[in-house]
Amino acid sequence: MRTQHLNFIACAVAVLAVCSLSSAQVTKYQEDENLGMEAHVGKLTGHAKDAATNYRRYCAGCHGDLGDGEGENAVWLDPKPRNFTLATFKCRSTPSGSLPTDEDLYNTVGRGLESSNMPSWNPLSDQARADLVAYVKHFSDRWKTEKSGAVIEIPPEPAVNAERIKAGQALFQKLECWKCHGVEGRANGPSADTLTDDQNRPIKPFNFHDQTKFKCGAEDRDLYRIFMTGLDGTPMPSFSDNVKPDEAWDLVFYLRTLQPMHTQEKEIAKQLGLKPINPNAPAPAAAPAAPNAAPTTQPQSNENKPQ
Amino acid sequence: MKKQAWYQGLAIFSAALTLIFVFVMSQREVKAAPASGAGITGTIKLEGTAPHQRPIDMSKEPACAAVHKANPVTTEKVVAGSGGGLKNVVVYISEGLSGSAENEVASSKPIWDQKGCQYIPHVMGLNPNQHFEVTNSDPTSHNIHPMPKPGGPNHEWNKSQPSGAPPIDNTWQAPEVAIHVKCNIHPWMSGYMVVVKGPYGVSDDSGSFKIENVPPGSYTLTAWQETLGTQTQKITVAAGKPATADFTFKAK
């Protein structure tokens, strides 16, 4: 009776071993095929095959051996680690729906992602980070068939002034940023509680009132880029089709007045006595001031009704 | 001798002319054939009581709430008329199309409008690479956020469309049944784009659909409904003879 049991267990182990071996071989084959992936960042060329060790040591714990975002730590994390097999990325310099550039991914690896568990990997060498970018790319075939989207250029930042801040506030109302981000940027707009990401998991809008750094950087340029490209996989849409570069800068300046740290924009807003927008006003609250502003931000349809 | 050669030349020339004429005419006929090609018509019925459709509270968007004040709107997951006709069902040929018929892209450019914080139409059929336009007729901003299957051949995008903004022109590169479209600002907004190869039809208020220009042949027809799933049936279309196919979905 005993030996029968042992025999059975030995058989089961053998079958399991053969099964796991054959499935491992399939993934091994696919891996080898994709490990030729490269990443080009400036003068650096990253090679996926050179990043395997670093990926396993530093990334797989959260992003998983297969890059599917199902690493052993993933259950404890919110927001969840990125699933690289889907090739959808938040931080891009390219239009919504398109692949990011290698440089975008390289910057994300170096910078880390604010308000998440993704740290900065700047302690690794530039070459190691470029290799990791190639490794991230090797998880999706989309990189073989598609090119990165056309980069949305960011023109030089103009000088900030009171008119620009007022125009930015009018845009904040007109584009209805407040529907999610709230009238004072406290992430408490009427739609804020209903938001979900592309995996149908709840997600919060950015809270300008409490946070200094944005998801994809901390500079004015980063804010400009986030707003124009949108954050794919989240409810944050792209505005590049409908907002001119000059207007985008106006909005950047206004958003800086909402943040907790001291900014030049905040100082100007204080002098102006700028009040939060009134979402129930039929037209943008700052509209009467807009005609004096250098950029034309008001469409003809808007009525200049004072509050 | 010389005269004979001249006659010979004339004979060859006229023969060539005749050939060209015949060729041109035959080409014209081939081109004209699909226009007189048969259509498939039919009715989609719902058996049983349509599930209750939840009323939509648009009070968070006063401009849209005002539009529907007299006729409050509900979700559109199952829309059945008084006779049981089922609306918003996409019927398409899932098997049997020849290569050329399969890859033909409809030349029309359908409009996906955002009006009164609803998608009009609620369900839209498309061919791969067929252009469509997204418009905003509302006094409020929308973000248009189609969510194809992650990791599939079509890719999610998310664009803002403020009031008065120009239409967004786009295409889907591969067939997909179906792509859910939503607006994150107005979470009740929901619609589907159904991307299929070959001719298709979408059922109207009475549940009737029409698929035009179907070349003669034997096909598998598939009818898709957003919550009731798909149904298939075989159909044979003879040249110039309209065919009919009815479908019945059971209410869940």
C-alpha cells in the first residue's frame, strides 16, 4: 500500500516536472526572440539581453518575471505596478494612444513615479537604465510593429504675468479641469469619486492643493507635457488637439497658484486677489479680464458675464 | 500588295478597338454589380421582459439635466420597442466573405456625437480603417475615452473635446467586437464601437436591420448585443435576390 502511494507521487512529480519544463521552454524561446530589443537614448544604446539580471534583481518583485505587473509585491501596492505586456504608459511626450519614446521610458526609470511605489533608479548607471528600457520594451510585440508617436514639442516657457494667470484660470473653468480636480485643485470635483483606470480600478485625480510634484515630473515643462499628452490608462485626457501652446502655458501658471509651496505665480495671484472659480457661473469667471490678455483664449461663443 | 497591308492594319486596329471596348464594358459591369447586389434584411426580437433600465441622474451636469427634463433618460443596455424589436444590435458576416469583399472599407464617415451627455448613436458599426468623426454638440466638455481590449491590436486613447471644439477624426486598425467608449467626466456615458470586416447593419428602434451589397454566397451571420451576447445563423444569398434573417434574443 505504502509503495503504491510512493509510486503515485513519483509519477505525479515526474509529470509535473515535464509539464513545467516544456512550458518554460516555450517562454524561453519567446524571450530569446525578443531579447534582441534595443533602446536608443541620446548616444546610448540599451540592449535588453544585458538587463536581465538587473530586471530580476530590481524590477521583477513588483512588475513580475513576465512583465505583467503581477510580481509578488503587487498585491500590496496601489497604484498597481505597470503591466509592460500591454505597452500603455502614462508618462509620454507623444500623443494619446501612441507608444512613448525610448527617452520617455528612460526618464521615468530615472525619475520614478510620484505618489507610487516606483522609486528613482538613478543610482544605476546610464547604460544600465537604457538596457532596462530595452528590457521593458521586449515584453510587448507592439514595439516590433509600431513606432513611437510624434513628439509633442514644448516651446520655450514665456514670462509669467497677471494676465496669463487670469487667462489660465478661465481655461481651468472652460476645459472643466475642476470636474475632477476640484475648484481649488483639491481633487474633490463632482466626478472625482467615480474615476477608474483602464483595468477598472478606482483612481484619484491629482491633488494640486497638497502635492508639489506631479506624476511625470516636477517642472513647469512636465506639467505642460502631462496636460497636452494626457496620461494613458487613466481618466486624464489629452488636450493637445484643442489647446494652443500659449494657452497651455497660461494654464500651467494658474495651476502653480493652487500648489502648497511658495511660487511666483502664487504671489501674483495674491496681489490680484484671485478667487477660486465659480463652477455655476454660466461663463468662465475670469472672462472679463481676458480681452486684455496677450493670447486669445476666448472663443466667440463665450459671453462675458461678470459673477 | 501595299493596299492589302493597309487593309490588314485596319482589320487589326478595328479588332483591337473592339477588344478594348468589350474589356471596358465588362469592367464597368463588374464594378456596377455590387450596387445591384442583394441585401440581407431582418428583425431582431427580444423574448421576455426587457430588464429594468436604471434612470440616469445628470444633476451633476446641469446643462445636460436640463435637456432631459421632460423626458428623463435611462441606461441603454437593452432597448426594446413596444413590439419587442431590439435596438442597437450589430449584424455582420462573420464567415464566408471572399478576400476582396472582406477587405472593402465602407466609404461613409459615421458621426459619433456627444449630445445631452449621451452618445448618439449608442452603438456604431465600423470597418477596420473606416474613418469616423467624434463631435461634441453639448455646451460642456467631454473626454472621449475608447477602451479596446488591453494588449490587443487596437489601442486605448483619451482625448478632451471642449464645447465647440472641432471633430476628432479617427479609425480602428483591426476588427474588435466591441470597443467600449466612455467619458470619465460623465461616468454614466457609455457606448460601443463594433469593428467588423465586410458589410454590416445596426438594428433601429423597431429592431429591423439591413446589410447592403452582399455578394452572392453562403455565409455565417452574427448578431451582437452589448449585454445579451452573440447569436449566429447560416444564410445563403443569391444574386440580386434579397435575403432575410431574423434573430431572437432571450432576456436574461
